[in-house]
Amino acid sequence: MDIQERLTAFALLGATWVMWLLVALSIVSVAIILERLYFFLSTRDDIDTLRNNLTQFLRRGDREGARKALAASRSMEAQVAVAGLEAADDGSESANERMQGEQHVARLVMERNLVFLGTVGNNAPFVGLLGTVIGIIRAFHSLDESQGKVTAGLMADIGEALVATAIGIVVALPAVAAFNYFQRLIKARLARGSALGSDVLSHLMSTRSQPDAAE
């Protein structure tokens, strides 16, 4: 009973703090979304053109030219291929390991702070529901104090409860949308980086097999 009384007393404090918490989560989410958008925009490149240039350099056997062309790119995809070229002298297996390691690093860099977006998107509605529950408890308390009469305080508590749910949904929607968009973008960039890495690996394997074929 003591615990119930404490919980009731806590609920009677109102759901205003819940709504302010949701507002704070929304502000942080928007900041993360803008930061990630800037990051992805600043690291994009024309990968098709870059891949064509890489292929031309490798066909001529100009590894240094290929490395410089990739190093000049700001894209995460190019960094994967550069790692393979830098390990070219150690063999194709070593280059492949280096590129796989670089892919893992690139994924970590691109996924920075996205866990927060996913958490907010999944849990903001539940935080809003908490505010709704608190608002309903206050509404019943006001109804009891007014002996069943509909008062302005009762309507305010009901309105507060509904607003809390609405804010929770509004906060969750852009967070979920941004999280899904960034995840698809990361998947696409990793796939393109893997394609560049495959070109490098194919070149290294072909050059290794040429002396054997000549013999």
C-alpha cells in the first residue's frame, strides 16, 4: 500500500516532465540527423566514374596512379579499396583482409549515433504512453475530488494525457524514418566499397597468376 501511495503521489505531479523529456529527445534526434546528413553528403562521390578510372589504372598496371585516384576521393568506398592497394605487396589474401577490416571501420564510422535514433524511434511512443497514463490517473483524481463533476481541471488532465501520446508519436516518426534511411545508405555504400575492393582483388590475383602461366 505504501508503494501504491508513492506511485500515486508521483503520478499526481503531472506529465509535464514527460513532454519536456520528449522535446529534449526530439532536439537531440534532429541534431544527430543533421550531423549524419552532413557527413554523408560530404563523403559522397561519383563511384561509377571512380570505378572506371580505377579499372583503367589497374589494366595499365599503374597501382600508384590507382592509389592516388582513390586517395583523392572523400568517399568511404574509396578508403576500402585504398587499404587493399596499400597491402598489395603482401599478396591478395593480405589485401583482402585489409579491405575487410577497413569495411568494418567504415561501418562503425557511418553508424555513429544511429543507435540513439533507433532507440528513440522505438521507445518514444512508450514514453508518451507513460505521460498518457499519468494524465489519466490525474484525471481520475480530479474526478474524485469534484465528486463526479466535469471540471476545467479534469479536462486539462485529459488533454495533457492525449498530448503526451501525440508528442511521443511525433518524436518517433522522424527518428525511425531517418534511422531506416541511413541504414539503407550505409548498406549501399558498403556494397559499392566491396565492388571497388573486388576490382582491386581481381587485379592482384591476375597479376599473381601471370608468372605461373608464363612458366
